[in-house]
Amino acid sequence: MTAQHAEHDGPIIPKPALTLPALRQAVATVAPSRLTEFFEDMQNTFVQAGDEGSVVPIRMFYRRWGVVVEIERHPQTARRLHDAERSMDSEDADVREQAIRDIGEVVRAAHREVEGG
């Protein structure tokens, strides 16, 4: 493994704080095509929080987008997730089962990281 290859295996940005400005910047950097989704989700979340009189939807929003960023800031992890997502369309049940396992592993690991380890 070369130093250049090893560099690409790590995160492309530091882990952001779970705040609106930090997550917005992180999404813009690692998944710019998802910014519209981020803003729509943010608006819906803040409306829901107001309707419920609760900060829980906002905390869940931060966690959800923290997980997205955690996955996308690691190119190999993101590639593994996206490959597995594409494999879900396979007619082969074994391929779909492996894809489900891979997606679960990636998402669970990202949740653990976002939650602090």
C-alpha cells in the first residue's frame, strides 16, 4: 500500500460537530448533491419540532445527517454503501442478502461513531 493510497482510505474532512452550520458545510463538501434534501429535511424537522413543542426532532435531524456525513467522509465506506444499495436491485437473493448485511454494517458503524464511539 502506498502512502497516497493510504491517504485516500481515511476521512476526507474532519468529523463535524452536530450543529446546523457544521453539518451544512460538511454535506456541502462530501455530498453536495444532497444539499436540497438536507434543507428540505431541516425545514420539515423544525416545523415538526414547533408543532410538537419538542427538541427531539431536531436532535434526530442532527444525528441522521451526522450519520450521512460520517459515511460520506470516508470514500471507501461510501463506495461500499452505494455498491450495496445498487446490489439491492439484483435478481439473485444471495446478492441481496449480502447487500443488506453490508448496508447494516456500514450504517451501524456510522451510528456508533456519531454517538461517540
